[in-house]
Amino acid sequence: MRKFFLFFLLFFVVLVHAESKVEIYSSSIKSKGDIVHANGGVTVVYKEYFLSADRAVYNRKTQDLELFGHVRLNHDKKYKILGKYAKLNLAKKERYFKPFYLLEDKSDVWISAGEGESKAEILNVSSGTVSGCNPMNPLWTMEFSSSEYNTDSKWLNLYNTRLYIYDIPVFYTPYFGYSLDTTRRTGLLKPSFGISSTEGFYYEQPIYIAEQNWWDLELNPQIRTSRGKGVYTTFRFVDSAVSHGEFKAGYFKEKSDYYLRNNLQNQSHYGFNFRYNNTNPLNQWLGVDLSGQSGIYVDINHMNDVDYINLSANNNAANQATATQVLSRINLFYNTNDNYIGTYFKYYEDLTLQTNDNTLQKLPTIQYHHYLDTFLQDHLLYSFDVQSNDIQRIINKKVIQTDVNLPITLQTALFDEYINLSYKANMYLQHSKFSGHEQTPIPGFEYHDGFYARNYHTISVSTQLTKAYENFSHVMGVEIQYNRKGWSKKDGFYEDNLEYCSDFANKADATYAQRCEFYNISAIQNDTQIDFKQYFYDKSAQEILYHRLSQNISYENTKERYGDLENELDYKVTSFLSYYNNMFYNYKQNKFSKIFNQISFNKYGLNVALSHLYKDTFLPKTETYTPYTSYFTSTIKYVYNTHYSYNASYNYDIELKERKSMSFGFIYTKRCWDFGIQYTENNRPVLTTVGTAKSSVYDRYIYFTIILKPLMKANRGSSFFSYKLPNDSK
């Protein structure tokens, strides 16, 4: 009891006489004048600092605190410092440790050195080692002659830095700076390297600028020693709580010998992309308080050829452009519970063409839609939609085309809701107003303004039955729709072209595409549509099987009375194995017009997806057109354990006998580093002086991924080094 009282008295004296509260706990404390000696399991608490040691000496007058043996410092759960000896001046915020070991809690980065000292938030360490790996046997370390670490901003500066993989030196830099947290800061990002037999050595060094919290800028200068050099930039911004955007631009200049040797259309490749999204522009910009939802989405893209995309980085697996058409869009809308108003702008660039003067653009589309409304206790339903498209281009004919739809439905249920019966009147109008002149007119044919109006009737009878069994439930439904043409009226363009453009047999004519490019009226026939659907669910209400059969029966087309029979099946064989099939059978040809099969497996760390698409249009085959499509795709991913994962993909056009793409590789992951190798082949288009759609290059790359965590971040599709193999000669 006496020892406890003495301990409490000494502890109380420290609290009273210190300018800032210092709490010292120990099994033995002695005090003489201003000097306090503590021995045996010493614990010191001062503000946000928590220290422990074998013994301690504290000067209450100077506020010097010395710690001896197994010294440990914790600072506000942010970092830990270990050593055998430490001296701290609590008043001046000075600290000295020997030897020195610091562990940053969030990033798991540690720094080890002979000694370290700090004043306020700046920590200086000389001649030490830093790493994010297990300190017992680190895979990578960075040795330095001196360093500075700001404990507030968590920024670390290293000087005369040598990177070691185990004990092998692999890289030197006179300066290396890095943030140990995720705060955005201006600086250099991870570089990318590559080598190619045709493009030479590749080097890209991203520069990141983030001076304010609402925007950042990334500059990506690059050089390809045998091909050329360029720069790409990305500006990102958040201009309000409901809006954000991004602007990208780039330029690459080919060397003259590469440009001529590869017969490229352009020696310079350039373009830009702008994206912007605002989920409440009307209230924000006009200062109003509308109850409905408004929005604007902008996605504007421009480039002079596809190599603007292909040259944007060294990782063609992630950045390769295989599409040949670029779409720019601006969408604006205002939406309420009853009405929707929108306007859309669409601009297309065909990268296979040397000029887009003849490419059709929608500038703009204006739409009004009144949502489904009811009368007579939900027995009468109607909606209304009008949409006008201003279809423009620089040369040849243009058109303003307006569509109006007014469906009215009368519905009821019979026999205690076992049968659902409905009648729908479908009223439709399209009007076309032409302008411009054809550069190559069709002999004997002219475009005339006109309209097409019609009404057709739909009678529908349906039923749906559900039955529960011991281990599953079965839902089955049948719907029969009878469509009958009503009145119709047409003049001008529609009177001239209705019969010709509706007959698909005319597609082989040389003038069909030009004459019918603005004709988009879907034919209505007197027919019956029969749909059968069934579902199976297990005891936990998870879908096991979905099956649908659909058959159209025409009462007008005696040559093809029966339309294609469609069969759709989605069968989850087990929780990890599924099969999907969708196929169409043509009675006239006694062949399938479309078959799509896909099988998926996901278990034991293995994820496999295999699919095949077959199509036949039954049109005549020519030198420039084939009616057949046969395409195979596959992806395989395998996670062997927490460290190893593998992946592969293969896409092949069976009809053209052309391999579209292929890749395989692996990634090895540990706490402090990732390493991977990926081999990739890809058939990419290029714009040459010939300017044909079939101008393409078959690229082959080997990508090396090296991620030293947490100094680098693992990004999807990113690689540290790439090697481009010679182009496939196939």
C-alpha cells in the first residue's frame, strides 16, 4: 500500500509541475529535484504520443525525456518508431532515435537507419533503407544516403537512391519522392518502357499536377526512337457537387522514313475527347427549383485517324482501338413522373474513310414522350411519343424525319384472372422533308417530300400459371398476339419506295443502298405471334432455367408463311456452370439463320467463358459481301492461390479465317509487389493512303508488369515494360 501511494504521489507531482501534461507509468519511479527516474515497464503518455521503454529519465524543467532499451513510439495511430535509445524534448518537439526504425501504419512502409532525428513534423534520417516488404527478407529495398519525411503531409524524400531486388542493384536515381497516403499531389507518376523492332525504344513519363482539390492535370510525353514522338494530356475537373468532366487531347508526329515505309495516310496523328456529366443542370444554371429531374451528358470525340488512340500508351491490350467508327454525343433531358423531353446530338466519324462528307449525322434529335397513363380503373392505357431527327451531311441528300406514335390499349382479366385479354390500336405517322442534291443521281429517280400514316390492331390473349413443388417452383406462360393491318396512307417518298425498299430481295441491286438509305418503315403484316415462356426456381427462389419459344405466322406472305422459329434457353446447370442458347430456324431454307451458344464455368478459382455466333442472311455471296458470320470468342481466368493467377483469351473469325486477337499471361501477387507477363496479339486497323476498311496491322506484344507496392499502384491493363515483336506476316 505504501509503494502504491508513493507511485501515485510521484505521478501526481509530474502532472502538476509540467507545463504540458506528461504521464509516466512504471513499476518503480524515483524523483530527485527536477529529475524523475523510472524503471521497469515504463510507459509515457504525452498529447498524441504513446511511448514505452525499459527505463526512462525525465527532466521536468527542460522537458527532456530519455528512453533506454526496447524503445517504442506510437504517434496518434499513424506511425511507429522503434529503437534502443531515444531522446525527446517535449517543449521543442525534438526527437532523436538510435538505432532508428519507423513503420507507417496505413501504407506498411518501413524505414531503417543507424539513427534518426526530427523537429516538429520533419523527420531526418541518414544512410538507411526503405521498403514495403517483410523486413525479415524483403524482396525489394531502396537504400539512400539521406532522407526527409513529413509526418503531417506523409511525403517522403529520398536522396541518392538505389533500388535493389533482393541484393541485386537494378536502378539508381539521385532523387525519389513519394507520398505514403492517397492525398493527390503534384509529381511524377510511374513511367512506362518498351522496345520494338519497328518502333525502337519506347519511354513515357507521366507528369501529374494537382494544385487544387477540384482539378488535376496529367501530361504524358512519349518517345519512340524509330517512329516519332508526341504528348497526350488529360484534364479532370469537378465543377460542382452534381457535375464533373474530363478533357483529353494528344498529338504524335511520325518520322518521315517510318511514315513512308508503312504507307500511312497521315504523318501526324491528333485528336481530343471531352466528357461532361451534370445531373441537375436546369436548377443549377437557371437558378430555378424544378421538381423534375434534368441532366446533360457530353461525350465529344475527334481524331484524324485511329492511330491517335493506338499511340496513346504502350499497352495496346488496354488502349487498342479496333472499332472503325467514332461517335460524339450530347444528350439533354428533363423528366417528370408524366412527361419526358429530350434532345440528342450524334456525330459519326468513319476512320476508314479519307473524308466524312457523306457520313450521316443526327444534329439534333428532339423527343417528347408522355408516359403510360390509365383511364377506367386501369382498363384503358395510352402513351404518346414524338421524335424528330435532323439527319445531315455535307454532300448528297439530307432529311428531317419525324415519327409520331400513339398506342391505345383496352385490357381486362377473365376467369378469376386466369386469362388476360387486351386490344391495342397502334397509330403511327412518319414525315420526311428532303434537302440537298445527289452528286450521283439514280437515273429516273427523285426524292420527294412525303408522309406515311397507318393504324394497325393487336389482340392479345395470355395466361401465366405457377405451381410449387417440394424442391422447386415452375412458372409457365403463353401469349398469343394477333396483328391486323388497318388503314394506311402515303405519298411522295413513301409512295415511290414502299414496295421496292420493303422487299429484301432488292438488296443486291446496285442502287438499293442509295435509294433506300432513308427508308426505315417496318412492315406490318396480318400475322399471329405465339410466345411460350417457362421458368424454374429452386427453394431459395434462384432461377434455374429460363426457356422461351417464339413463332410468327403470316397470313399474307404465302412464300414464307412461317417466320423464323426462335428458341432461347438459359440453364444454370449448377451454381458454377451455366449454358445459354439463342437460335433462329428458317423454314424456307431449312437452315438456321442464327445460332448463339455460350457456356460459363466459375469454380475452384477457374472462370471460363466460351461462345460462338453463327449467322446466315441467305443473300447472294459476292466478292465484297458474305452472308455468313461465324465468330468464336473465349476467355479463361484461373486463380491458383493468393499469389498466382493466370488468364488467356482467343477470338477467331471462322468465316474470314482470321485470328482477331489472342492473349495469355500470368500475374504473381504478394503483399509488397506484383510481377506479371502477358503475351498479346491484336488485329488493329490503320488508315493508309489506300484508305480501305481492310487496312490493318497484326500487332504482337509481350508486356511485363512490375508493381512495387505501395510505391506503385496496380491498375487494370497497366504495364511497366513492353516488347513489340515483328508484325505477323500472315
